[in-house]
Amino acid sequence: MAIDKIHLIFILLIVFQIKHFVADFPLQFPYMLRKFSPGWEFVKPLSLHCGVHALFTLVIVLFIAPTLWWLAAVDFVIHFAMDRVKSGPRYLGRFNDSRKTSYWVTFGFDQMVHHLTHIYIIWVVIQG
């Protein structure tokens, strides 16, 4: 039985939501939280964190559309840029007080960008 496109879209939306939760929360280890570091100390921990996201995306895409493997790199780059902007002390990372609205707006913006990235990836997969 073949899965039609609309069912595949919903399945992928669910899979990417689970992927995002697992990679962004349970698999974000204390070392990866050094992405908040000033200077260039953030590069390795943030790269590791984004690498986890990219690896999950790669597995998902290879299962559905192997020729679109490069979408894992897209996920890595966008996730890296967004997380750095969100966590960089000179950028949105300066809004680090969870008692203030600015913190939650920044957190929500970060999550929205990640979800829009997943929607883009799903769109490319469906078009392929």
C-alpha cells in the first residue's frame, strides 16, 4: 500500500516534531550548553548540538528520499545560525532572564525558525 502525499506530510510533521524534541532537549548535554559562551568557545559545542540535529535529519531523509541527503546540511547551517543568534551574549542571548517576556519571545522565535526549517525540508521531500 502506497502512502499518498498528504499522509506522508503528516507523518513527516510528526517525525520532525519528535526529532526536534529529542535532539533539542534530552540529547542536548551540558557540554553543548557552552554554545552560550562568548568569543569563539561556542563553535565546538554548538557544532556538536547541530550535528545531532543534522544526523537525525539525514536518517529521516535517507529513509524517504536518499538523493536529498543535502537537506541535513541545510538543517545544520540554519540550526547553527539560529542557535548562535539566540544564545550569543551580544545578540538575543542577552535576553536570558526567564522571568521576562523578552526571554520567552526569543525562545519562541528560535523554536519557530526550527519548525519552519522542518516544514521547508518536508516541502522539498514532497516535491522530490
